[in-house]
Amino acid sequence: MTMLRRNLMHAKRYPSMTFSVVVMPVILLLIFNFVLGGAMQAGVGGDDSKYINYLTPGMLLLLPAYMTAAIAVLVSTDVTKGIVNRFRTMAISQSAILTGHVMGTLIQAVLALGAMLGVAALCGFRPEATPIEWVAAIGLMLLIVFALGWLSVAFGLAAPNPESASNMPFPIIMMPFLGSGLVPTDTMPVGLRQFAEYQPFTPFTETVRGLLMGSEIGASGIISLAWCAVIALVGYLWAKSLFRKQSR
């Protein structure tokens, strides 16, 4: 709880990173809907007014993707400034140093999701989800944030400085664009379509879209949970290994 409070205080005192993580996906939502929506609508079918319903679930997945950079930078900053070495000498749980970053990100993610959904609603987003489906969709989003959060912690520990830490999650930030967030994967060239269908953000997007809009989910839900488990486990074990090595 102490480390969680510390990270929330940092977010409050230095809001620029949190602000950019929330605002950039919102700006991209507005650009894709109002600037490119008319052209991209051809890939999803239907009239232009409904593209926001297809687009919003994919844009929601930008939030956990962008948050990876913020977590990595914060962890790397703690390591390079030496505060982590000070924490290691104290009679506290060593895992709390890293867990505080992940838990703080979950709280910020709730606020970011609320902001994104509010803007999408103003743009015409009209979900058809029941209360249970809303809970499932938000729960999945937070699970994705949790999984990517641990991977981001590992990025921050592995990076030599905060500048490098901000660049390491770049492939993750690009993945929502290379999935089914903007257009269906069957409209893509063969090589890109194969990549899009087998990367994690496509089942993430299809599951969230299915829960919110009532479309077919199929096996995407199970695949999404499996991806979250794998990413969280790899990130946690990698971060734990790096933290132990640095302590020695």
C-alpha cells in the first residue's frame, strides 16, 4: 500500500506522462473517426455513422499499449536514481517495489478507460452490452493492463536509462494498429494478415468488440485469457530475475 501510494503521488505531482498516455489514444480516436473514417469504412461495411462502433474497441486497446512506455520509464527512473537501492536496505517486501507500479497503473487505467469511453460516446459510440458484458469487457481490459504492466516493469529494469526504457515498448504500442482494431484482418495483404491474426491484440480487440457490440467472439475470449496469462507470467519472472540480479 505504501508503494502504491507513492506511485499515485508521483502520477499526481508529475501528470505529464499520464496525460500523454490518455490524450494520445483519444486524439487518434478522433483522427481515425473524423479524418480517415469515411475511407476506412469501406473495409468494415455499413454506413459511415457506424464506424465509431467498430473503431472504439480497437482504440480502447491503445490505452494498455501506451501505458507500457509510462511504466517502463518510471521503473527505469527509480533504478537509475538509486531509490531502489535505498528500498533494498529497508525492512520491506522487495516485491512491493515492483508491484506498486503495476497496481498504480491499474487505477490510472480505470480513469483512462472512462475518459476514452466518454469521448467515444460523444462521437456516436453506442454499445449494446448488458451490465454483465460491461463488467467482463472492463475486467479483460484491466487484465491486459496487469499483464503488460509486468512486462513493462521488466523493460524498465532491463533498460540502461529512462530514454531507452521509453523505446523498448515501441513494438507493443504498434500492435493494436496491426490487428483488427481499425479494419478486419481479411482486408490485409497475406503476410500482414497472418501476423495480425496470430498476434495478441487481435483476439483482445475481437473479445472487447464482441462484449460491447454483441458480435461473435468465438474462441477469442479463451485465446485472450491465455495470452494474458503468458504475458503476465513471462513479465513477472523476467522482472523478478532482473531485480534479483541487480540486488546482487
